[in-house]
Amino acid sequence: MMEANELLEKSKQYMWLPFTQMSDYEKDPLIIKSGEGVTVTDIHGNTYLDGYSSLWLNVHGHRKKELDEAIQTQLQSIAHSTLLGAANIPSILLAEKLVKLAPKGLTRVFYSDSGATAVEIAVKMAYQYWQNKGVQKKTKFVTVSNGYHGDTVGTMSVGSIELYHKVYSSLLFDALVIPFPSVYRHPSGDENIVLDESLEVLRSLFEESHEEIAGMVLEPMIQGAGGMNTMPPGYLKGVEALCKEFDVLLIVDEVATGFGRTGKMFAVEHEAIQPDLMTVAKGLTGGYLPVAATFATEEIYHAFYGEYEEMKTFFHGHSYTGNQLGCAVALANLEIFEKEQLVQQAAEKSVVLKQLLEDVKQLPHVGDVRQCGLMCGVEIVKDPFTKESFQPESRVAYRATLKMRELGLLTRPLGDVIVLMPPLATTKEQLAEMVEILKKGIYLATEELAEMATTD
Ligand SMILES: Cc1ncc(COP(=O)(O)O)c(C=O)c1O
């Protein structure tokens, strides 16, 4: 086995990590060697609680016996064969299972291999749906500010996080962006006012331009990468009603929220909405392998169906689409959801987590604590009364996550927001441990900044 120091050097010499300034990595490198339950262990033998579910994927903890076995069993038949023009056994069984779990109207499953590809596919399907129906003018998309749907050019176009997307602006297609209904950042701080105002903005936009709008894309109930922003109750339902009224396809991105993360199997269930297209990835395989899916209604599917010469085919696909190993582990994952009543458990644990987070709100620099099920964000501010932020250079949330790492908890910041998104299998005791470290990390980082400010 290679020495830890040698691995460190090689990682610095050969790798380029995603969403990572490599000079940060060089200062504070981390190399994971193994995982067990809701912990991971690095090459030095330090063990950490997986407070971000290995980037919002992990469900049952690491090395779940049934999932390991599902892959081993599938390997005895075949690892992969293409889905282009052919099906395979686990992909068929998984599609059936997914359709049974999804909102009623979603009857077709189109596979891919990441959240971004699932959304890219949904956007292309919505676009081509109208073209196939001969409604050529409907080509635009509406999105919500701070939305995040992935890093391909198409998904960046329907996303709107300035930090990630600004540099590429001339490469992206224009989307119509409406403001996110943020209660925390609204001067009234009143859910009902925010709800009414936001839906009115959308209505005006639709009234003016619906003939040119193909679809609207949004993350349901809580935006993830945009800062764990929760939407007021009724917003999703209101968006659904407006999309129906103005003949705009509703594309719901459940990549982060799907598979129990919000205390429901899918976040759309919180408001019983029926999207036209829906995307899932991350938790679909329990955090094991890259499989994603885009759900479509029968109406959309049929707009693509016909003789080849009619040129309605959806010409899109990825090499690893419908990978057998991935689909087999996804099936095993969904079986555990049923067997262990995991969604119900996640809903119960989210109540415990809510109570634990009450303490976090008391910290001097915590502006807002947002939560939907087991998805939480803690926004750090310089002054909770004025909501003034720390200087961006101080990287307060990043500092706090480094402190947390020292204390045995892994997570990542999103700007000034710290994410806590534990695997669904996390016990109540482990949740308490995570929150304790979260509190200490925030306290230590903000104290350090305060001290630095007084010595300047
Ligand atoms: C809501 C949402 N959509 C899409 C994506 C992109 O998924 P992936 O990183 O698998 O491409 C993410 C990733 O965080 C996400 O949170």
C-alpha cells in the first residue's frame, strides 16, 4: 500500500478536483480511503461523520450490505450493455419501480448518468415537444434566481448562480429569470406577502410571453446549491397552476430533493403537484453509482412517437445510459426504502433535527437556519439584525467547515451558507453529534474572524 505522503503528493501533482480551488486543496488536502455507515475515514486514519452525504448522495450509509451484494450479483451476468436501441433487465425493472413511485402522470423513464444530464434531457424534451407539435414559437425557459441544475451549457443556461455562471454568460442561451421567493431576504419577512408577490411576478411574465415559453424549471420546496433556500408553502402549487393556465411545461428538478431527502419520497408530494417532466439522480442508487433519470408524461412521450420518417425521434443518449450495475444497485436501494420505511424515518428524524437546530439559531452570527426534511442550510452573517454579510474574502463558511473537519464532521459551504444534509440512515444520536460539531465550527470560525478584525 502506498504511503499517505506519497498519495498526497500524487494527488497534488496529477489531479484537478471539481468545484475546488486547487490552492485550497494544497493547503488542506483530504483523501478518503474507506467508509462505514455514516462515517468516512481518510488515509491517516481520521474518521469523520458524513454530514453532506458525500455530496447529497448517500442514503443508507457506506458499505450497505444489500447494495454491495446487488452489484456483486449483477456482475455475474454483465456490467454494461448499451441502451441505444436495446433494453436490459435491471433498467426495465427499475423503470417500472420508478414509475410506480413517481407522481401519477409520470409514466416514462429516460435514463442518463448525472443530475446535469437528467435536466439537460428534460430541457431538450420540453423544447422538442413543442417543435414536434408544430408550436414553433415556444422556445424559451423560465427559471428562478439562484437555481442550480448542473454544469453543462444547457443546465447552466437554466441556472442562475452568478458565481458559477457569470463567466460563461455569452455561451449560454437566455432564460427568463424570476426572483426566488426568499422570506429571509424580503423586507416584510412575511411568507404570505412573499408568496403573493412572487406568483404575481410569474403571472405577469406568463401573460406577456407565454406564447414563447416552452417550460419552467425549478427545484421543488428547497433550492440546494443556491444556498438551501426554502420556498413559502403554496409557492409550488401556485407555480403548477400558472403553468397549466398558460400552457407551459413544468419541469421539476428532484436531483437533490428526491428519495426521501425532504421527508417525502419526492418533494413534489409536499404540495401534491403533477409535473410534466421530473429529474432524479443523486440518491437513486443510494449514493453508489451514477444513474439518473428524466420522467415524462405519456402526452410528452407520444409527441415523439411515430414512424422514423416523421423525424420526431429524441436524438439524445449517453454511452453509459441505463448501466446494468447502476440500475441493479438502484433497485436494491429502492427495496430497502420499502423494507425499512425510510421515508417515514426521514420525516421523523427531520423533526429531531429541527429541535437540535434551535440551538444553532442562538449563535451570535447565525442569520437564518433553513430546513426541509434532512436538507438544512445555516446562513452566517456579520450582523443578524441588519443581515449584513461578512466580507467575501473572509470566507467565513469555508473557515467554519475546516474547523468542523478538525472536529470530525465533513460538509461544504455554499457561499456563506453551511450545508447539513446527513444520510437518511443517520441515527438521532449521530444527528446530535453532527449539530454539536456544526455549532462549534461556526463559533470558532466567527470568533477567529472577530479577533482578527480587532487586531487589524
Ligand atoms: C437540484 C440539482 N440539479 C442538478 C444537479 C446536478 O447534478 P450532478 O452533479 O449529478 O450533475 C444538482 C447537483 O447538486 C442539483 O442539486
